[in-house]
Amino acid sequence: MGPLLVVLLLALLLFGAGFALNLLWWVAVVVLVLWLVGFVVRPPGSGGARGRWYRW
């Protein structure tokens, strides 16, 4: 009974880690797209490198 519980616990842990990593990949893709859009979209009347919507 003990080894079965260990295997089930390990499977549950790996499933949770896989789901979390998959979710983090999607978050990373969304942040990358927003970052790239920030280089293209600029407020009107702003010039130079200071025209981005973030303050970096």
C-alpha cells in the first residue's frame, strides 16, 4: 500500500508541476508579445526612445 501511495503522490506532483510550467510558458508568451507591441505602438507626439509606454 505504501509504494502505491508514493507512486500516486509522485504522479500528482509531476502533473501539477507540468501544469504550472505550461501555464508559465503561456504567461511568458503573452508578456513577450506585449513587450514587442510596446516597441511598435507609441503615443502620438512622442519622439525618440522616450516614447515607449513603459519607463525602462
